[in-house]
Amino acid sequence: MTFTIVLTPDAENDLAVAWIASSDRPAVTTAAHQLEHKLAANPLAAGESRASSVNRVDYVLPLGFTFDVVVDDATVYVTAMWLIS
């Protein structure tokens, strides 16, 4: 099953802030694409759980991100992103 990836407005803003702040903008762009593919394929195997098994955190350098998995809808909501320097 392939999951749909949705960035919340906060996560979209976080990504824009990370991209602007980064000294390596192509790396941020590449990481964003990689995380989308990673989460679409198998989000429950990505990263580690937080508050529950469906609330998770992961890293694709230079980005960190939190996300929620809604298995019944086959949707992943990326809720926050940050630049790891």
C-alpha cells in the first residue's frame, strides 16, 4: 500500500524556513523528496514512535520531522520539520 503524504501548513512553513536558513539548499530539497518517498512506502517502519505507534519522529539529513500515520486512510501527516545543522 502506498501512503499519501500531506504536509500541514506548519510543516510547510517549517520547510520554507529550513530551506531559507540552510547553507546547502539542494540538500534540503533532496531530503524533502527522500522523506516523502520513505513515508509513502512504509511510514510505520520509519523513525521511532513518540506518544503512540502512529505518532513518530525521523530524520533525513539535514532535516528532522514529526509525522502522524492514519493507517485506515493510508495518509501520513507531516506536522513539523526542522533543520539539523
